[in-house]
Amino acid sequence: MRLIPLTFFDDLMRLKRIPRSGWITYRISRHDAESVSSHSYSVAVIALVISETLRLRNRKVDVEEVLRMALLHDLSESLTFDISKAYLRYLGRIGSKVKARIERRAVSHLVSGLENSKLSRKFVRSLEEYSAAKSPESRIVHAADALDLLLQILEYQRMGYRKTTLDPIWRETKSKLKHCNLDIANDWMRRLEQARRKLDSTPRRKR
Amino acid sequence: MRLIPLTFFDDLMRLKRIPRSGWITYRISRHDAESVSSHSYSVAVIALVISETLRLRNRKVDVEEVLRMALLHDLSESLTFDISKAYLRYLGRIGSKVKARIERRAVSHLVSGLENSKLSRKFVRSLEEYSAAKSPESRIVHAADALDLLLQILEYQRMGYRKTTLDPIWRETKSKLKHCNLDIANDWMRRLEQARRKLDSTPRRKR
Amino acid sequence: MRLIPLTFFDDLMRLKRIPRSGWITYRISRHDAESVSSHSYSVAVIALVISETLRLRNRKVDVEEVLRMALLHDLSESLTFDISKAYLRYLGRIGSKVKARIERRAVSHLVSGLENSKLSRKFVRSLEEYSAAKSPESRIVHAADALDLLLQILEYQRMGYRKTTLDPIWRETKSKLKHCNLDIANDWMRRLEQARRKLDSTPRRKR
Amino acid sequence: MRLIPLTFFDDLMRLKRIPRSGWITYRISRHDAESVSSHSYSVAVIALVISETLRLRNRKVDVEEVLRMALLHDLSESLTFDISKAYLRYLGRIGSKVKARIERRAVSHLVSGLENSKLSRKFVRSLEEYSAAKSPESRIVHAADALDLLLQILEYQRMGYRKTTLDPIWRETKSKLKHCNLDIANDWMRRLEQARRKLDSTPRRKR
Amino acid sequence: MRLIPLTFFDDLMRLKRIPRSGWITYRISRHDAESVSSHSYSVAVIALVISETLRLRNRKVDVEEVLRMALLHDLSESLTFDISKAYLRYLGRIGSKVKARIERRAVSHLVSGLENSKLSRKFVRSLEEYSAAKSPESRIVHAADALDLLLQILEYQRMGYRKTTLDPIWRETKSKLKHCNLDIANDWMRRLEQARRKLDSTPRRKR
Amino acid sequence: MRLIPLTFFDDLMRLKRIPRSGWITYRISRHDAESVSSHSYSVAVIALVISETLRLRNRKVDVEEVLRMALLHDLSESLTFDISKAYLRYLGRIGSKVKARIERRAVSHLVSGLENSKLSRKFVRSLEEYSAAKSPESRIVHAADALDLLLQILEYQRMGYRKTTLDPIWRETKSKLKHCNLDIANDWMRRLEQARRKLDSTPRRKR
């Protein structure tokens, strides 16, 4: 590689401009909806913290793999944008399949911009492992993805967005987190539920 | 760690809301100015691509270290916000020192939120290596930091922001990139200059 | 119907919040990207003006049908959001099919919110006629859809957005307009091209 | 008409950029305040649904006329912008007269951009019928105008905007809706009040 | 006055949320359009600099009066909002009269919120002197008002907004500045024209 | 002065684009965060009202001095931007010193743009008096600075921003106001607390 892969980098930069459409469904102002880049950044840092913590407990974690997955896990949205999950959910099982197929084709197009087939294959392999959601590394990233959502819901509520409007996405994400099968997930969930309850109760105490 | 380090994560989420003040200096609308999170995301992915490319050329790169540095390199801005570089530049050498001291103290406060002293030390060590800018890993991240800026300038110009208003930051970043001492940097610079010139010439040809 | 169809109206209101994703692809700031509602409004008024003009030339036009189509033509995006056209284009013919299927299912879900099967069928019929693009009424709405895009491109350029960045969408829409098979379309195209050229030439003359 | 009426269409496009000033009075962020186009779109679709429903109950409705009125009812704001209603209200009866005169002159200027005197007269006639508010068609549009406001208030509250800040505009619009003299209006009002109360009570039940 | 005049202060705070509608007419994004407060601030500081400079040249200037006028000169817009000047201009001489009457009534309502008739009268007197535009103090404020507009046009062009779209407002304001009858105005105009030309020529030289 | 001090005026215009970073810390959307100019405008008008009221009570106030201070009190932020107060607070006493030194150097750089050393000295003297916070005039401006913050908090809460998120800044500013040593400050505080309590209680009464 004598030259930087400008096509790939242009696609990468586009993620800064694409809002996460889920938030718009849940009535976050589109001006406040974070970009895909912002989300992916938080997921990567959260995944890093989880990985390092597990390591300190003597679990073996391939941190490089975790971070590659975290950084790439929403890459396809540079091409597909953020297809309304509300709609795909309504489609049921077929929706998930459609989404998976759409994303797979998008990824294969995007990595071709790297102009480096070895690297392309490596990136695709990481994303396939993430989709399979079986390796410990992929489960860490799925957990981090859910944690970022829950933390972001707390943030939006702290701004003034309505708890009840955000309730469905909170519940859905909580259940997603539970299915990551990380044994520390229960502790987290309890802590986050606590933080959310505290948010509600504070004004009550004050009055 | 039974519970997630909520204090650290709250500080992390704040980076999504902090605009990169440099863009405001260069007259990017504050609504279009990217967040610190968005920027750090791009830096991490660019650093990943550089690292993998160097590896394929048989250079030894500690990719995990590269990514940790990239993800954390602007963490201190969660506390300090993005202090106007224009001002610090005006202060001269003292400005750099002030900035360094401010950032160091901010980082040590932020990592204390991890409630895990081993992990804190690891993060601080990565950031010190980044500041020293001597290891190959740190130079990759500095190069990625500069590349993201240059790519973002191209993006803003493609939107319609004025080339001449952005000229000083382009020149300054170009020179920063040169000082990273990565042998492929010259190739990159040529390619990016080309892309920028093409942006200008297209309308001329059209007319 | 004793009560207003709140479910349908809630879906309708959502269109005010959904940005037209195409503009984001073409580097319009997401803060400046119009909503689906805003676009559909212009399409309806343009279609009204075309219809009335054709009528004054003694053509028979079912204006009610034209307006119903225009008002409903992007209704499905309330559920599907605005799937990146860039992506569907990349998928080729399959992309169009996928889009059509997704939209059809979305529409049938949305009209069920009317809680009035006769009205639902009427709306679906209008939308099918629009998709078929054969009746004079549907061709008027397709032309109005293209005209609004071209006029909006001119607006964005007048703000300062770059002509060259918008060139591909201009060309594509121009060709869409030609395929509407309205005999006055050629006159329009000439006039709009003129307006766009004038935009470019003005500064040249001024200098 | 050999050429499209560009002057009229430019005025039409401007409505996409004009925020509804009423919302700013009631402390909706100006970034979240909808455009005049967005509002007019909803009014037209709501008016369409009302008309079709009345038809199914064997009432005769000139739907074409309803939609023309709905699409044009705020056209004058392209020229006058959205003069603060708070102020005109304060002026009392004189305020309404001033507003009416200002709008009439604006409309006559705007339709001259159609370069087609027959069509101009038709549009002016529709708008006069709307102002007179006597024909069933005009009353449907006035009702739709009020309904869109009430639905939008619910939307803003669902986002997190304060109920009490929006109370005065809710009450005022409710009374406007009652004066439309549509026999189904009472049913609607009850249903909307219910939806609004539910919004308030949900958190109470939750706690 | 034992209590702060909250009614007046609430009206004052509203000016922070009211965009200057003139910019929207000239196709500045409504997100970038400054508030009435922002504009009035600049006018006050510019008026202060002019006053002090004249003083240093031994002219007698009542700086307190200048600043009171500058701070209050757009106060009425808190109630009237920023009525489209484009429209009032179209109304001709009657437009100016309507505007003057509307503003006078708004001001008298606003100052009543001070709950202090002496202070109210003082404020009204300052605003009348400003409208009369005869005293040296009022002419300084009118000049500052025009200068802020010209400087803001330069700012918007530096961002990337189109020169040609802003040409009419530039010309109109230049002529307004000339009519302020301040002998230093010619020097200013020359300097500002120079700055604007330089903006245009820079890219030319570069190419 | 034959020419306007363009360098100074460019620095002045920049204040319109710089958001008050404090609000971002307290989770106000950066799109809703007011500019430094907007804030300074309100401070100046509030200081004017306080001054005039004291005068009517036969206190001697140099209103010109008050307004000069109010207009210039945040001028340095044009260069330094709004350094995160949260951070400086964390630094403790050293933080205040660092801030003071940074601001002093920024001011001396900014006033050099006036190209008029007499005027520069005058402006610097006003700002030093403001920092010393001893003269009655400076205490009026400090009180106005605090009052604008409290009034703005009420505004944000009326929009829907959370009371509890804003509690720390309310308390801190209240205590700042108390330390201004203006005998009418206690009355104000009571009135503002009342207004804030009413905001909370209204919905309770309503239910």
C-alpha cells in the first residue's frame, strides 16, 4: 500500500454524518441523535474496559480482536444507513434475515475499498464472528453495544427526554444484554436499573 | 469489579456531546462540528488500517496498544473540554506546557473513575507513551490523528465550507503529519493534496 | 368512525421528524436536510399546479387522485425510514424489488391504522397506481417528485452547498424527469438547467 | 404554460425553511420547531382522512377543494413569515384585521408568480373561502389545522417538552376546534384529551 | 422596586430564542441564523467603540445614551418577532408605517413589565430618539446596526454561504450606512468593501 | 481612527459562534446552548435595569462604566473559548489563578486589535475593576451575570430540561449572587426561588 485507501476512508468519514435512526423512532430530536461514529466509539471503549477487567480476573481475552470487532460492528451503515429497526422488527424473523443479507453485501462492498484483499478478508472474518455471537470476544462486543444504549438512554433522560417514551427501548436492550451470557451482566443490569430509578425518585424526594 | 464503573462511563458518554472547538475557530457551524467521540472513532479505525498494512509489510506492530492509545488519546477533553488551540498557540511554548499539565491532571482524575488501580495505571501509561510520541505505536496514532483532520477538511469542503478559511488548519496539520516520521506519510500527503486540488479544479473544468 | 384514527395520525406525525436520507448522502448537513413531510408538501403543490395547468389546456385530469397520490407517495417511510438509495442502487435490480416489497408491506401496516377498511383499500389503490406509473395522474406526481428535487438542489446551491457534490443527484433526477413522458417536461428541464447555469455564471460576471 | 412558474416555485420552496414561530413562543427549541411546509402537509393528509370519512357517511364533500385549501392555507407565510401570534393576539380585534390584510396582499403577490391569471384567481378564491370559514370544505380544513396542532403538542410532550408550558396553546386550539362546527369534533376532542391525560398518568402509575 | 421585574426579564430572555428572520430570507440555514440577542450585543460593542473613538477626537458623545439605545433598539422583537422585512419592503411606504406602529405598541407593552413608570418612560424616550435618527447618539447606533450586518455577511461568506445570494442585503445595508451621516462612514465602507473583495480574490490568486 | 478596527471586530463576531460550555456540562443540548454574545447581551440589559433602579433610589451609579464592564466581561472567551468550569473547579484555588492568568493575557491580545492604545487601556481598566469585584459598578455586573444564569435555568426548565440535572448550577449561582453584597439581592433570590418552585408545583396542582 503506497497510497492511503481513500475510498474506504471516505466511507468511514460518512459514518460521522449518519444519525442513529433508532433514536428518532424513540422521539429524540434528530439534532440530538448521536452519529454512528459516536456510538461505535463508546462501544469500543466500553468493550476495552470489559476486556481488561476480565483479563485482570485471569480470563484470556483477545483484546485486539475485541477492538477490531467493536470498531467495525456498524460499518455497514455507511452504505445502508440505519434502516429503521422498528420496521424490521415488524417484519419478524424475515426482517432479521433481510437485515443480515443487506449488511453482508454492504460490508463486502465497503472492504473492497481497502484495495487489499488480505485485510478485507480479515475484516470480514471479524464481522462474521461478531454476527455469529459465539466467541467470548464477540459476546463482549454485543454486551458493550447494549451497555452503550442503556447509558445513552440515561443520558437522554438526564437531559429531559421522557422516561415513558424510552421505556420500550430500555426493556428491549436489557433483554439483549441478558442474552450476551456474560456472568457479570447481572451485576451491571442491577446497577443500571438502580441509576435509572434514582433518576426518577430524586424529584420525588425533592418535592 | 462486580459493578460497572459508572463514573468512568458517564465521563465517557460526555465526549459525545463535546464539539471539537477547533472547527468552530475555523468557522464550521457549531451544528456541523463533530464531537470528540466521532473524531476518536475515525482515528482508531485509521490507526487500525495503518497498523494492519504495516504488519502485512512485516513490520511488528502492537495493534492492541495502538488501539488503546487511539481510543484514549482525547479522553481528557471529557473534563477539560476542548480548550481553544488558537489561544494556546498564541501562548507559545508555555501554552503547550499548560495544556500538557491540564491534560495530565484531567486524565488522572478520569481514570480514578475506573475504580481499578491496575487498569488506571495501564491507561495512564498508554497516554504517556502517546504524549512522548516516540514508540512506533504512538507515531501511528499521531499520524491517524492528522489524517482524520485532513480527511475531515476535505469533507467540509465537499459540503461547501470555504477552502481559504480552512487553509491554515490544512497547512498546520500537513506539517504535523510530516513530523510523525512514518515513511509512508509522504505518499499519503501527495494523494490527499491531489484529492484537494481535484476538488478545486472540477468546477473550473465544468465552467 | 366516531373517533379519529390516532394510530394512523401518530404515524403521520412521525414523517415530520424523518430526514430525507438522500441529502445526507450528498453531504447536506443533517440539520439542513428537509423532512419527508416537507418534501411531500412541495410535491403536492407542484402536482396541483401541473394538474391545473393541463386542465386549462383542456386535458382531463383527476386532480383529487393526483393530490391523494402526492400526499401518500412517501407514506411508507414513516415505518421504513428513508433507506439509503445509494445502497439500493448498488444492489441493482434486486434492490428495486427489495425496496418495493418493503414499502408495500409497510403501507399495508400503516393503513391498517385507519381502522376503516374501505378507506385503507382506497389509499392502497392510489399507491399501487403511483408505483405502476402508467396513468396520467401518476406520471404527474412522478414529475412533481423530480421537480421538487431539482428545485431543492438549486436551493441548496444558493445556500452555498457545492455544485459538484450535487451533480450526480441532479443528473439522475433529470433523467427520471425525462422518463415521466410528460410533453411539457422538456420545456421545464431547459428552464431549470438555465437557472442552474445562471447560478454558476453570476459570480463570473461579477468579478 | 410552456415554462414552469419558477417564481412561484421559489416562493413555495421557501416554506421549507420558515419555522412556525408559534412554537418558539411556547419554548420549543427553534431546531425542533417544524417548518410551515411540514405543518401544511399534515393538515392536508388529516383533511383528506376527514373528507373521506364523511363521504363514507354519505356526506357530499368536494375533496379536491378541501385539498387545495389545505395545501394553500399558509402560503402567505412564504412572504410574511410567521408573524408572532402572541403579538397579534395582544392587539385584539385590530390584530386580526391587520393579519388578514397583510395575508391578503401577500397572497395576491405570490399567485402573480404563477404567471397564469386564471389559476391565480382560482387559488385566491379557495383562500377566500378558507378565510370566510363557512363552507363545509373550509370547516374541514380549519378542523384539520387545529388537529395537527393538538397532535403536534402531544408529540412535543412525548419528547419531553413541558406540559404546563404548552397548556395555553392546547386550550386555545381546543376552543378553535370546537368552533369548527363539525359534529364529530366532540368525539375527537375527548379522544385527544384522553391521550394527553394518559401521557401524564403513565409515569404516576409507574412510580 | 423590592422585587426584580420578572415579566420584563422573561421578555428579555425570549430574545435569545428568536432568530433574525432576515437571514432566513437570504438563505442562511435557520440553525446558523443568529438570535436577536447576539446581534444586539455586537451592535452595542461596536457602538461603544465608535463612541469612544469619537470622544478621543474631542467630540462630545453621551455614551450612556448610546449604549441604552443600542441595547434596546430591537427589544420590540421579543413581542413581534422579526417580521419579514422582505414583505414590509414590498408594501412600500405603508410597510414602514405599519412596522413603526407595530413596534411602538410592542415597546409600550414590554416596558410596562418593568413595573416602574419612570424607567419605562426613560426607555421609551431612548427608543423614540433612535427612531427619529437625528441625534448624534442615535446615528452612531444606526451605523453600528449596519456595521454588524456587514461584518456578519463577511462571516457567513467565510463559512461558505454564497456571495451572490447575499449581494442584495450587502448593497441595501451599505446604502443604509451611508445615510447615517457619520463622516467616518466612508472610510469604513471602503475598508469593508476591500475585505469582501479580498475574500473573493484569494481563491483566484490561489488557483 | 480612519479605518474601523477590523481585527477587533472579527474577534467580537466570533463570540456569536462560541457556545457557553457550562450548559453542555449540565446536559443542555449543544444546539440549545446560548452563545457568549447572547449571554453578554442579557447581562448588559439586566445591569442597566439594576443601575437605573438604584439611581431612582438616589444611589450614585456610573451607568456608562457598568455597561462597559457588562459588555466586555466575557470578551476573553473569543480567544480562550469557554474553558470547562467543571475542570477548573476541580483544580481548586490553582484553577482560579490559571483561569485569571489565561484571561488576562487573552484580553491584552484582544484589545491590541483596537489599534488604539488609549482605548485599549480604558477597556483593560474596566475589566480589572470587574475582576477585583469591589466597586459598586462591578458588583452590579456580577449580580447581573448571576441573575442571567438563574433566569436561563428557569427558561431551560420551562422547555423541559430536568430540574435535578440543573440543581448544582442553580445552587452554585445562588451562592454567587449572595456574595455580590447588593442589599436587594435577597429580595431577588426569594422571588426567583418562588418562580422555580411554582414551576414544579404547577403540574402537581393540575393533576
